[in-house]
Amino acid sequence: MAGLPHFKNSTAGPARYEPVYLNQFEVIIIAPPAVSNKLGFTQSLTLEHVKKVGPLPELAGNAGGQIVTQRYKFAERAYAASRPASTLHKFTIEFELNLNNTNDNYIYNAFRAWADLIYNPMTGQQGLKVDYAGGPTAQAASVQVTMFNRTGAIFREYVFSPVFLDSTKLTENTLDYTLDGQGSIASLMVPFIADRYVETRTGQ
């Protein structure tokens, strides 16, 4: 009988199809030219300190737009929304923080320099999008997220560009004597917003 719960009756099992692992990914960040020489953005240091990233775009069709309904007497019929809820995309990357041999908190300092291009709280200076997002004639800021299998073969990729830091604050420090172990290591939550993204999927 078809459908009996046995290994030989499935396709994915006998064919050795691999599961999708949520920890097989990389994040590559290209900062705007004004801060791209900061230590935290060189030598792939951001890649080394990424802990998690999300949410990544998953919605299709209405992209969060509200369903439209009509009526014939008391019978309802539904339609896709006339527009998506938003064409922007927001996501957050969490980094773990280290000090280098000169006591430079390099990941924090790099993103703080990027945030200062938008508004510098020490001076009151504000910047233009061409500075804090890069481009169009210079390198645009971007975030590339790739997902791959256990051998490194990429099956899904997102490239967000132009991208810059969202208005949400970087993680605020709360110092705590009671923390111990892994929970005592500082992390940095960096919020991003992108005008557009390109998604590539094997088999799309």
C-alpha cells in the first residue's frame, strides 16, 4: 500500500537528500567607502564574529499586504492585496565582540563609525545617503547572505544593496556582575534596512 511509513516508500530517504541546516551560512558585509578601512570591516573580521542573521525574506505573493474581500449578498470572495505592505526589508545581524591586542573593540567601533555617518551624537553632524549607503559612483554598501550544504555548495543567496543601518539603536550595554559563562560575553545587535535585494535559489 502506498504511503506506509517505511524507509523504502519515501523518495528523500533512499535518494539520500540532505536536510537544510540553519547553521550552514556565511555573511559578507561591504561597508560604504567612508568607513570601509575600519579594522572591523577588513580581513573578513565581520564574517568571523557573526552569530545569527534574520529575518530573511520568505514572503511571496502579497508580501504582507492585506487581503481584499468583496461580497455577493453574504458570500465572500478574496483577492490579493493591491500592493505589498512594504518593498523595504529590515533584518538584524548579531555579532559577538572581542578586543584585539591593542584593546580595540573593533567590531563595535566599525559599526559605530558607520552609524556616525548618519548622525554623530558627539558632534551633531548628519550625513547624506551617498555617504552612509555608498554609491552610485562608488561602492554601494551591501550584505550578502549565502546558505549552503555540508560540502559548501550554495543553494540560496541574498544580496541586499544599497543597505545601511536602521534607526533602531545598536545594542545598549547593560553591565551585570551576576552573569557568568557564555552569557557574560558581549554581543552587538546591528539593525539593517535595504531598499532592494536579489535572491538566487537553486531550482527556482
